[in-house]
Amino acid sequence: MSTNTHSSSVNVVDIIERKGGEPIVSLTAYTTPIARIVDSHCDFVLVVDSVGMVHHGLNSTLGVTMEMMIMHGKAVRRGLKHAMLVVDMPFGSYEESKEQAFRNAATIMRETSCEAIKLEGGIHMAETIEYLTNRGIPVMAHVGLTPQSVNVFGGYNVQGRGEDSKRVLRDAVSVFESGAFSVVLEMVTESIADQITQTVGIPTIGIGASAACDGQILVVDDLLGMFTDFTPKFVKQYARMGLDADKAIKEYAMDVKNRNFPAPEHVFGNKKPSSNKDQK
């Protein structure tokens, strides 16, 4: 059982009160160092199941386990002081029944000391959302493109076009009425994102949605440009760290091969230092 009882200065009520106000800033994080960097800039940090693809090389999020989410949730918790922590519920951990969802959500919250959990699904998850919130578990909902249902959607396709906009709107209204404190809108048309934001009484968090949403979230690795082979349309790369890392590692490799590293300043001489303080 976790002994980590740390909590953040931002809480669920703070997020709810931002509806229609100053935009909510959010990023994903999976490690303590990244959590420490994003903490002061974000209102909440999401440990999302894309960690399976980003850090474990999986082809989709479907192989992510409870153990993986808890491990990364604990790591991020250690790096946060300001931003609220939200942890994703992985595929298969909540769909079977509302009782299963409660057991696993309670485990995640107990082990990671997160302030809320996130789960995917609209109308069909309404009963579960209500069950969890009535038992003290804050729920961030997720509608539109839900990656755990990628096989049903036939790929990572934009949702809410044409008649499908009615489905996405119904899903968003349903999770709002069921007690979710916010809702992620992923890869939906701008018009339906704007309509949902105007309709529901909870903050909307856009990822591939609309600038008019109450907040935005991106996968931090996408924002930092860690990957050079693929960038989704909805991502703005604020850095090119993948290219910078490749350049740095190439330079290191050449230095090793040419015996330029380690240099004299990186090795230890035979002279005994005058004190432990002087030892480098």
C-alpha cells in the first residue's frame, strides 16, 4: 500500500470553477523529471495510457496495465507540488461493471495519491461515472476519439463529422449529467467542440478540438518534438528535442571512437585531494 499522501495545491473544485474563465493548461507526464518541469506551468497533469506507446513501444494503448499506470502515477506524483494529478484508467479496468471500476479507481487513487481518475466513454459509461462520483472518486470523462476503442472506430479518425456530431454531443452531455467534473474532447470537429463547450456546465479540455475549449492538453513528448517520424495535425512542436538528442548522441559516439572522451577534465588523477570537499 502506498504511503504517499502528498496532494497538489490545485484541486477538482478549482478546475470546475475555471469553466468559461481563464483557459486551463494541461500536459501529460510519465516520469518525475518531466513532472517537475511541467508542474509550475500546468493546472493539472495527466498520466495517460499513451505511456504504453510513448515509453513502452506498444502499438496501441490496449496493452497498458493497472501496474503500469500506478508505477508512472507514483513517479509523476513525486514531481508535482502545484498541478493536480489525474491518472488514466487502462483498458479492461472499468468496462465490465461499475463495481469493477470502483475497485480499480480506488486502488489507483490510494497507490498514486492522485486527485482524480480519467476514463473513456460517453453514454454507456454514464452509470459508472455516477457510481464513482457518488462514492468520492472525481471523474474526468473522455469522449470523441477514445483510443481504447480504436478497433471499433477503424483507426485514429476524426469524430463528429456530419450526423456523427449528434452522437458526440449526446456523449458529452451524458457524462456531464452523470457527475464528471470535466471532459476531454479528442479529435472532434471544431464546430462540435464549440457546441459542447457552450452546452455542458463543466470544463472541456481539447486535444485536436477547438481553441474555444475551456482548456487544452497535449502529450508532452509530442510538444517537445521527441519523435521525428510522425506528428499529428493537432500538435504544435515547441521544440525539436528528438533531433537535438540525435545530434548530441552522434557527437558523443564520435568522441568515444576518436578517444576524445573522456578528456583530461573528466578523469581522476593520482594526487590525493586535500579534503573530501575538494574531490571532484
